[in-house]
Amino acid sequence: MAGRRGLRWLVRRDPGLTATRRALRVAAVATVAFTVCRYGLDSTTAAIYAAFGAIGFGVLSQVVGTPRQRTRTLAVSFVAGTVLLVVGTLLAGSTIAASVGMLVVGIVVALLPIGGARPAGVANGLQLLYILPSFPPFAPETLPERVLGLALGMGLLALADRVLWPPRPIESYACRAAGAARALADLLDALATGSPDLPARRAASAHAVGRLKFLATPWEERPTGPGAKDRGLGHLGAALRAAQGRAEALLAADARSGVPEEAARPLAATATALRHTAIALRGAGPLPDPAAIDAARADYTARRLTVVATLLDGDEAVVHARAAVAVGQVLTAAHVAVQAAAVVVDPRGRTRAPDDLAWWTGAAVTQLWARRIGVHLSVRSVYLQNAVRLGIGLAIARLVAGGLDLSHGLWVLLATLTLMRTSVTSTRATLLPAIVGTAAGAVVAAVLLEVVGTQAAVYAVLFPLLCVAAVLAGQLVGMIAAQACFTVLVAVLFAQLAPAGPSLAGVRLLDVAVGATVGIAVGAAVWPAGGHGQVRRDAARSLHALSALITAMVRWTTGTGSRADLLACLRAGDRELLFLEADFLQYRAERRRRHEDDVDWFTVLGVAHRTIRTVRSALDEDPDERSVPWPDLLTHLERDATALAEGYAAVGRAVAEGRPPSVVLTVPADFLDRALHAIADAPGRREHPRETLLLVDAWGRLGWSADDLAALGVVLAPVPVAGRRPLPA
């Protein structure tokens, strides 16, 4: 009975037994590697590097991806780690040289998260491989033994990852996108045919598309890397979310007047293309021919031109136009989704020359990485801020450990590395649990070392048990238990290398306290607010970029602005969005203050995504080939766009100043209907159907942005709570 209760408790704390399997795997690898080197090869040096190779990439790191990707990641990490180990060994004899090296290595390695989940997951393990040889004994002649131990530890870890309780596969973002594409196809079919199960399909589609949000996706599957596949996945997710949003608008129109008759066939063709896209994303079939969805869009445009030429004036025309705009936006978003899926399925097989809009589809991997690195070499980047903060912290910790001649200075840097967070609030929150856990572990370790003495066999038996406990404790119990178990574990490890007394536990406690103190001091001095402080600044910049985008879009549509100007604004918007995404993901991971003036930054991020996607769709227009014969309507369109752009800029200023936005739309809430009425009443509308559609679609895009602006005015106004202090800008 007690055993079943314990198992239920374990499963409740560790769903799928993921952490348990990992703990057993790492413990087996570390024990075998350490035992072979220490007792088989009689090399204490190799034993240390074998154990820490397994622990560094099995505990401190998170090696993610498919089995093949994980093996490749470990192989690349071994090569890079060997270089760091050699550099650390050669610089270790001088405290100044080792500290400067630690600063450089710390910053460079800490920048790996700009490459996505897989590089980010091994950053701590790579840091450890420079830290480990930086302390006595300074013995360059033992370098071959160090590399041998590391190779054994990491090699066994790669083997165990495949055969010994391997990690269970996580649903990939591509599979999530495939499910969303299939559900959205079912919804579009229901809209096209008037199916009675429309509510059920609507709910299923909303759920499936909602799973594409980054917050709903496990961090290791988020497409945040610079490669073409990750970029394609990001565009695919955004396009499917946009299509779902416009389908919801179409459903609202359908409740009043029904889906336009001419939209049934294009919607059905689009649903078929999305269904085939879902099959291709799962690797079960070829991609649909993009020409099919292009033909559906062209067919819909032709039918709309016919309808415009025969449609009655007044309310009927307005209601029809509103629904038709939503259908057109669904088709455009689905078209982008199919294009993005082609990049995802075959990221290296693109033969089309890159253009200004999607240059990355044909760019080399090195160029993509160079672009990403170039963007984040800015003090605005939270990635660079984190890297500089950690590099300075580790360098100071190395300087302090060397200057004070601490006998186990390695633990000082390990404490700084593992306890330092991206904001001073989060770092401070880890200090007390770390000290309490280390103190508790030190007491247990001191008693153990006193009782067992020099009986190495006892330590050898305890080592794998403590390794399992150390890995599991953080997941099942918390940081205090994890620190306590890890303190006992390292005491048992070092007791097998050389005689150790109870004082070793006290040294461990002192070193952790020193490392944590360094982390707190550096965190308080270097960008202390972390993502929490940066997200407000970059949200304001992003809103200003959206304001410029809206203006450029309308100028392009009306023929008063150039395509080059619009593309330049799009590049600026993409750059601001890249910063805002990074800020937001870090902000969500940080511990925040108890009383803070918080806002819904996720909505700001969603608005930025939708606005950029909407503006991109305007590039399909070709205003140079036509002229709108109604100057008063063009003036009206430009006036509405200016008011909308000023609204976004005003919200951006309010966000930058740290105050709730008081902006009120200077265009009426029903400005889209008013504009559509004006178009419907325009003289000669039936003789100029193409120009009429140009204006209808232009105002339709503005209507979507106006809805988003109204939403921003609500979600950015925080709920008043007594005692809250304003968030500093």
C-alpha cells in the first residue's frame, strides 16, 4: 500500500517519469565512467572529468531534440568542450589570465541561446568545461587524461541517451502545426458547406491553433533558432493563427448574413490545400502545389469583381463587403502557411532566388547565423545583457576564488553559474534556498565523512544513489533538497579521490556562499531588472514601428509610397519584433516582484505579429497598374490611416512612460462600416470593380488594426491594486 502511494506521489510530481528516467540514466553513466577511470585506469584526473562530463551534460544541461539531433549535439559539444578544456588548462596558472579568459568564454558561451533551444540547452555544460580546469592542480601535462575522461563520460552519455531509458519524444512544433492546419481545414469546409457541426469544428480549430502559441509550446520545441526551418515554422504558426482569427471574423459575419456565395469554392480549395499541408508536415505525403491555392485566390477575386459590378447599394453591399474582406484575409493567410510549410519540409531545397520579402529562404546557414548574431550584438538584446552579466559574474568569482586561494574554488564558480538568474529579483530569490540547502547538506556530509572515514567502498556504493537523488530532488521537492543532495554528492565524489574530513563540507558551504554573493552583487549592478525592465522599452519601440508600418502600407496601397519604403518599414518592424519576442519569453520565466504594475505583454506581442502579417499581405496589391477615380475616398483612407497610426504611437508613448494609455481612437469604432458605406455609394462603383476592391481590402486591413488598437487600450491599462508601485521604464 505504501509502495503504491509512493508511486502515485512520484507520478504526480514527475509526469511520465521524465525526471526519474533522466536521473537513473545520468547516475548509471556517471557511476560507470567514474569507476572505470578511478579504479580501472587508476586516474583521479580522468575520473573527475568523466563524472563531470556526465553531470555537466546530463544534469546542468538539457540536450533536446530527436535522438539523432541529441547525439549530434553531444558530439559537437564534445569538440567545443575539448577546446574550452584546453584553453582553461593553459590559462589556469595565472589568476588574471584565467579570469579574463572566463570573462570572454562566459560571454561567448552565454550567447548560445540566440541559436534556439538546442544550443541554449548545453550552454551551462560548456561553461563547466572551462571552469573545471581553471583550479588546482595546475597540471597541463594531465591534459590527455582530462580529454580521455571527458570523452568517456560524454560518450557513455550519448550511448545511454539512445538505449538506457531514453527520453520520451515530445510532440514537435511541426506536428502541432499539422494538427492546426487539419482542424482549420475542417472549419473552412464547414463554413463553405454550412455544415451543422460548425460549432464543434470551430472549437476544435481554436484549440489546435491555440497550441501554436509559444507559451503553449514546450521551450525545447519553440522555433526560435535562426535557421530556415525554424523561421519557416515561425511564419507557419503566425499564418495559421492569422487565418483562425479571420475565420472567427467570418463566423461573426456568417451569423448576420451567411458566407458570401462566391466564397464557397475558394474556401473548399483552401481547406484541401491545408489538409495536404498537414499530411506533408507529418512526412506522410507531398506538399500541395502552391498554384492550387493561388488559383483559388484568383478565382475568388474574379468572382468578387463580378459581384461588385452587380451588388446593390447600401447596407447589403456593406455587409457583403465585410464578410468578403474576412474571406480574402483567410485565403491570404492560408497561402502564406502553405509557402512556409514548403520551407519547413525542405529547408535546403529552395531553388527560388531569395527576394526582399523572404531572403532567408535561400540564404546559407552561416548567413542566417551572422544576421542573428548581428541583431543581438546590441545592448538592447536581453541575450547580450544576460551574457555580459554572467560573464562578469563568473570572471569576478574566478578572481575572488583565486585571490583568496580557496581550496575548492570550483564550487564558487559553480554556485555563480547555477544560481545566477536574469534579474536581481530572481537571483535574490534563489539565495536563501541555496544557502539553507547547502548548509543542510554540509551537516549530513560532515557526519558521513566522520563516520565512514577512508572506506572508499562505502562512498562507491553511495555515489549512484546520491546521483539519482541529486537529479530528482529539484524536480520532486525543490531547490533546498537539490542543493543538499548535490552537496553530499560532491563530498562523496571527492572523498573517493583523496582522503577527506568533515571540514570538506564546511568548505563547500563557504564556497557556495561566496559564489551566491558574487551573483547577487553582479546581478544588482548589471541590468538588474532583466527582461522585466527591457520588455516595456521594446514594446514601446515595437508600437512605434507598427505606427510607421500602417502609414507606409496605406501610402503603398494608394500609390503615394514606394515598395522599397514599405519593405524598409517591414524590416524595422521585424527587428523590433525579434527583440520583443526575446524580452517576453525571458520576462515570463523570471520571478517578479510581489507588488508590481504589470500589463499584458502577450497581447502586445500578438498585435505586432498580426500587424506585420497584415502589412505583408498588402504587398500583393499593385497600385501602379491602376488609379482610383475617387480622390475624396483616397483622402478619407489616408486620414483614417493617419489617425490609426497616431493611436499606435500614442499607446507606445504611454508604455514608454510607464503609465496606462489614455488614448482613444480618433477614428470612430464603426469607421470600417462608414468607409464601406462611402465606397458602396461611390459614383461609378460598378464600372470600376477592381479599384473598388482595392479600397475595400485596404480598409479591411485598417479595420483589423483598429480592433487591435482598441484591445491594446484595454489590456495595457492595469487593474488598480492597493500598494502597487509603477514599473520603471
